[in-house]
Amino acid sequence: MLLTHKENILKFSWFLPSFLSLFLFGSTVKATAIANWHFDSDRNHLDFTTDENVQPKVQLLTNPTRLVIDLPGVTLRYPQTSQKVGPVIQDIRIGQFNAETTRMIVTLAPGYTFDLAQVKLQEESPNHWSVQLPNPVPLTATQPKYLEITPSISPIVSDNSTLFAGVVPMHSSMKALEPQIKALMNRYSFLKTGMFFLDLDTGDYLDIGGDRVFPAASTIKLPILIAFFQDLDAGKVTLNEILTMRRDLVTNGSGTMQYERVGKKYSALETVTKMVTISDNTATNMIIDRLGGAAKLNQRFRSWGLKDTVIRRLLADLKGTNTTSSQDMTRVLALLINNKLVSSQSREQVLDILRHTTIRTLLPAGLGKGAVIANKTGDIGFLIGDAGFITMPNGKRYLAAIFVTRPYKDSRGRDFIRQVSQLVYNYLNQPNPVAAINLPNSATR
């Protein structure tokens, strides 16, 4: 599209033909660059071209409302740039989302949203696209906040008696399984436990003390991980930005970063990955600090509907002052899986990190061959816990969260969680789930 000199003066327009090309990452695949982009603020019209064929992906995020346009295969290497637009459509930003995707973000003022159905993405040619934005409208009390809406997914509805976390239709309790779980609990009567399991396909659930509040231990890193990727979607953080390990953030307990020199620098991606995969406490403190501190994260958790999940101190929290519950952990996983907190691309990155958690002695130990789990464990001696998303070889998917307080470092707590996990897995692995008559041999010890 050709623009007159007058249009260049009156409209917001940024042309980056050669400048961006200078900052392309090296790659085994030829990178595509944005040739130019232009926003007409009078018509709410965004226009951009690339030097090769690109298929944009559009989604709408909230709190505040942001229209996100991802350009797969477009790799840039220049600082994120932004341009102020006006009081309602506040700004437009462009930057690197990950190694192979450039992201454009249109941000609205708080209290406003777009009707996603009226956002029109038009292919003018294979490398020339236009996006016609509708007029922003005020949010109403019934419109969802803090949650993602994508073109292929209906908006989240309010919680009620038939929906868990507002996204999973509840069906019925796994009553046939409850006697076996309770029999196992009687065998381990010196343990205090709370658990919540949810079949994502049928809505059947097992809730035994799911609302009991426990020390979170390192399971607190699960919602922190999701909050990080939520800010990544919002353009507030980037994966390749550098974080410095400050002395006040270094702590003991799990992880290896505590043994490195103070002042060492890590990418945000490396830090958030260590936070989960090796449960590094120092990395966790660095991410909490980068996301604005515990108070802001707690506010975020409340906006997700988490009632019991609270950060009260930085890690290592060996006394268990940070808290959560099995229902809260299951809730945040349900929202994640259903694309209600982060973009689909970020969801996959979150799950990939969780699948590489190195501790496999709790929920994973009770799963059958071929099952895949994305989970986060916690252990502070007198408490252990685990929360995860399981995909079975037959395609069934379910969520699991369990916490156990035990005599300090008593291995029977770990055995209990493994056996509960095995009972639930075997129950759900049947074509028409019914509990077996007897406990498995491993549960009779």
C-alpha cells in the first residue's frame, strides 16, 4: 500500500526495511523480516508487510485488553519498541516473543475491550496483511477479566455449581474409588492429606480434603511460572532479557545457583526453567523480584480465583509460611490447559518446562508406562506435595494435586502419594472406570 507524504505526517507510521534486517538472528532457516508496518489511528487500521510469506496468528488477552498478533518465522534482534497512540488504544509494541516469533501488541486502556469477532485479519497478498480493529467498548460487569480469549475458544463463563474453575463441566464424584483411597489413608493414619483429581474428559472428580490449606513448598513455583509467561504475553518481560543474581536473592535449599558467584547473569528463560526443572530457590526469588514482588503476585493469584495460594516470604520457605491447596493447584492447571491465563504458545512452553521436572518419586511414580506428566513437586521435610497434568496412552487427560504432612522426611509419605497416584491412574485407565475390588499389592505394605 502506497502512502502519501501527508499520510506519513498525520498517521503513526514506522518503516523498518533495512534497519530490522541488520538485526536478524543467524539461523539454519532463512529468517523473515518485517518490511514495514503502519497504524492509521483514525480508522483503527494496522497494515504490515514482510519480505516473505507469513501466516499471522491473532488472539485477545485481558487485564488489560491486548490484541496480540504473532508472526511465526519472523526473527528479529532489536530492542522492543513501542509507540503511544491515544487515550483508549494506548500503544502498539513490537518485539521478539521467542527465537522464531515476532509479536505485535495493541494495548487498550483499563476498562476497555474489543469484540474479537469483529477483528478482521485480511490477507492482501502472501506477504501483505491488514488488521481492521473495531471501536473499543467499555467492559461490563459480566465480561470476563484476567483471562484469555482466542478466536477458536469461547470466553470463560462465571463459576457455578456445575463448572470447575469456570472451564471444566463437573460430572460426578469418583465414589467407587473413594473407599480404596480412604482405606489407604487409614493404613497411613499418621499422615494428614488433601487431594483433588479431575478427569478433563468426563468431569468426574475425586475430592478428599481438596480445600485444606497446606504449606506450598516448591509447588508455589507452578503459579509463579504461569505468571511469568502471562507477563511474557503482555510484553512486560522477554525470554532473552538478562537477570542478575543479587546477594539479597540468593538462598539455600534446592537448586545450584546458590553456589555461583553473586552478580552472575542469566537469561530470563534459563532462570525460569531452573526454577521449575531443578526447583532452584534462588532462581525463584529472581523471578518473583522480576515480576514485581510477592504482593503483586498474590494479587494476580486472587484474580485467577486462587483462594489459598499466598506468597508470604521469599524462598527457601522451610517453615512453610507460603500456602496453597489441592483445589487451587488443580484450578490453576485447569485454567492453563484451557487457554485462560496465557496464550496457546506460552501454554505449550509452560507444559514443556513442567514435563522436565527432575523429581519423579511422587505422582509420576504411580503412572503406567507411556503416560506423560507435566508437574511441579514440593518438599520441605515435614510436607511433600505434587501437582500435575497427566496424559495417558489412551488419550485420557486428567489433573492431579496432592499434599501430605508427615514425620520429618519419612519416606512413607512418598509411598502414600505414589500409591494414590497408582489407584487413580488404574481407575481412569479402564474403558468404564470402576474401582478394583482390592488394593494393589504395593498398597498393602
